[in-house]
Amino acid sequence: MRYEFATAGRIIVGPGTSSELPELARAFGGRALLVQGRGAAARGGPAGQLARRVAAAAELAVAGEPSVADVEAGARLAREHACDVVVGIGGGSVLDTAKAVAALAANDGGALAYLEVVGAGKPLERPALPVIAVPTTAGTGSEATRNAVVAAPEQRAKASIRHASLLPRVALVDSALTHDLPPSITASSGLDALTQLLEAYVSARAQPITDGLCLEGLGRAAWALRRAYHSPADAEAREAMSSASLLSGLALANAGLGAVHGIAAPLGGGYPAPHGAACAALLPHVCAGAIAALRRSDPEGAALRRYARAAEVLLGRGGERAALIDDMVRALAELVAELGIPRLSAYGLAADGVPALAQQAARASSTRANPVALAPAELEEAIGAAL
């Protein structure tokens, strides 16, 4: 078995470690483009206070998930100010913006030249500018991945710019920056991390290094997500979820994901569905569909054994394989409901839109790593159950 593992150049983890950011930025030349969420600095929370300590040459405010126009504007700003490092402080959308801007600032052409699926998908001709990624949510793991997700509104899709140089030079993971997250963001981002850990563990591209990362992350999320949601000031739970999110990014970057993310990508391109919430709504139903397909096609295979092992970690107990897996699916559905995740119909998806969405999902790169091939009809069933 041949496999590779690549990640951020340097990963620094722990409460309070974000205080090292100004010195780290200076080490890359000091002319930083600061990327953060719109209004984050004005709110005066930990992330805003941190941003004010960065002596930035220019600043870019991000409102929601980045579009082609957003990242192209950011790249122009970085070039105009001769920036030599991009610092992203925020959630997954902010970090993806920072990475996409770093890529375009160092290369000719617009975003569509490099976007997969909806664009030309060309490789970068020159390495991206260095990126320092400072997550303020515990969810996407973007601080440890080599892609940047960008919305292409005209194509009604989201796609990635992907290159090894998009792996951040430094990932600075300080759980203290997550303490002021509202419960809804704690829920959607945390369930995104859990989804990534589970999908990477059962992925067709799973490997020994990512297996360990996934099981460790699932073990943390199993107890910490509920606590962080119900008790936002619980520092132990926040630290566990920040680590689980990081581990999910390390894993997905090397083992891939699955059909949940294969559906979520086109769903987010065509409807105003936040990525984490979309993944959370789909998770129990896609798992149920994959497990049913595996029971028909490969009942004694490795994939069902992996689902059972994940169930042991998430449920904290053993048991007969089939019952254990079924209990996990029920527990995931109960968790999604407890954490107040909206159904997909809340974003405007209706039954007549499901077949087209399933067709798009069947072609998605994440779906190809699913542990079992799901036909469009099976994808339709899972999506319909999440409406």
C-alpha cells in the first residue's frame, strides 16, 4: 500500500498560543495582508483583539463564504501593497479566502483559471504566498488542508483551488479564540468536524496515519461537542473540539471525504446553505444509505468493520456489529436534532430539486472516496430524508 501524508509546515496548538502571531508574521517579512471576518475586529472579542495586534500592510474583510470576485479582489490588494504573507483569522470561509488570495496573488490569471470542475483547473505556476492560518471556529480544519473552496455564483457551484503550496506555513490553533462562538456556530462547525473525521475514517483512501487521527478526533468530539454547545465557557470542551477540528483537517487532506461532502458542495453552490449545517443535516441519512448499500454488497468487508469501530468510539461501548452501527446512526440523528440543525428545506431546497442535486453529487470528487458507490437514486433518498 502506497500512501502520502502532508500537512502544514508548522502546527502550534494550545490555549494562548495566538499571542505568538505578531512575531510569526514578522518572520515572513512583515508585510501582511490580514484577512478576517467582516466586523470581527469591531466586536472586541478575542479574535478582534488579536487582529489589532498584527501590523498589517493591508486588510481584507470577508462576509460569508468567498466568491470568485472576493478572492480576486483580495489578490489585487495583496499585490498593490506588496504583501509577502497572508494572515487569516477566522472560520473556514476566512481561511479559505486567505489561501485562495495567496494563490492568486502569486500567479497570473483569475480564479476560474485554477478552480476545479467549474474552471480550467490549471495547476499553479508559482507557489502561493505563505499563509498563517488562525482558526476561530472548531470545524473545517482548513488550517491543515491544501485546498481553498470558492463559490462561483454564475455557475451556481463551489469548487476548489488545490495545490501543495496552499498548505499553511503555520497553523496556530488557540481554543481560547472559540470561547465566544454562539451555539449555532458551535453546533454546525463541530458537526462538520465530526463528519470529516467519520468520512475520512471510512474513506476508500483511508491510510494508517489518518486512521489514528480520526479515531483520536472522534473520541474527543464524542464528549466535547455537546458540552461546548450547552456550556460555551467550558474551556476543556473547547480545547477538545479545537483539536478534533485540526485532526479532521489533517485527515481529510490525506484520506479524502465521502458522499456527505459530495452532496454539500453542489448544495452550497445552488442554495444559501452554510457548509457545516448542510453536512450536519445530511450526515445520519448518508451514513444510513452507505451502510445499507454495504450490507447488500459487502456484508463482511472492511468498510462495515470501520463503521463499527467508529461506533465504538462515538458511543463509548462495544457490542454486536450490526446493532452497534445502527445505534450510531440513531445517535447521530439525535445529536443533529439536539444541536438545532435546520433541515435542508430551510434553505429553499424542495423535492423537485433533489434529482439534479443528486446527479451533481454523484460526480463530485468527495463522493468518489465514499466507502461504497451510491447510485443517484440512493443519493436522492438520503437527500430527501434530510429535507
